[in-house]
Amino acid sequence: MQNIERRALNIHELRFVGDDTGPRKLVGYAALFNSPSEGMPFDEVFARGAFTETIKNDDIRCLLNHDPNFVLGRTSAGTLTLKQDKRGLLMEATPPDTQWARDLAVTVGRGDISQMSNGFIMVEQKLSFANNRQKRSLTAVKLMDVSPVTFPVYPDTEVALRSIDAWQKAHPEVDVPTEWLEDAKRRLRLAEAESST
């Protein structure tokens, strides 16, 4: 199986909606169309319609921090709804009535968790090149999960480091500053060290 790629967005629209009369729902955008990724040696965007087939065919989860121990919703259970609009991939999850999910509602309400991430496998892409940078437009992906996240970094730092190295080897024509690569790797290693403490 191919490596799962993860991307995080700082959207500031993640919120719980509802009141005490029924189950509260977690609502937010898991991806925005044509919004460039940050901190990568190439520009990457999700094209409009990139999620069409995966929403129709796959069993997708909403997880807290990509952790399968904390399931907030699932499409096959009817507790996660995903749809594309003009802006991006909108998700609505009905979390379980558990203490950790109630705690998450408080944390999201305070703004401590305001970012969303998604885990996917690339199915189709279009590559272009301009101004000494490659652009990767993801036209179809297999979505594995959407997740509210504490830190917008790859949860698997080693995968991220291998991805950067593999990309650089595959694209020797792109002059990526050595300082940028070393800084990216340093930040990923720091993130891994922080997550293990």
C-alpha cells in the first residue's frame, strides 16, 4: 500500500454546533480547493472535485489527531458526512457521548484546537512547472481520514523526511535551497521529539 500523505490547514472555522436538546456536531473544512500547501519544496493544491469518488465509495473516519483510538465519526455509521462545495471539503461529525469528546468540544470552543488535517492516498495528479517551482494539483485522492489536530505537522516525521528526500532526488532540475531543506528537516525532527515527550 502506498504511503498515506497528510496535510493540515489553519482554517479557524472548526466549531461545534447544536445545543442541549440534541447531539452536538463538529463542523469544519478538512481541505480547501486551490489553497497552496505550506512548508513544502513544491506548491500543492487540491483541485475542485478531488474528493468526488472517495466520498461516494470509501468508508472514511473522522479522528482526533489522526488517532484511531479517538473516532469522532464514520461515514459508514452515518456519524460523518462529507460534501464538496465551492470552497472545499466540508465535514460534519456527530461525536460519541464520551468524556473525551465533551472535552474536545470545550477545547474547540476555546480555540485551542482550530486546525483540520486530512490523510489521503494520491490517485491522480497534474504536474506543472513555473518560476522554478513545481505545482502538484491533486485531481483525485482516496481519503482515509479527516482530523481536528493540535499541531499542523506530519504525524509520521520519518515519512515526511523520506518524502522530501524522494522528491528532491526525483526533481534534480529544481534548485531548492539547501538551507530550506535543512530547516524543513530540523522542524520535522523537533516536532517528532516534542510529540514523543
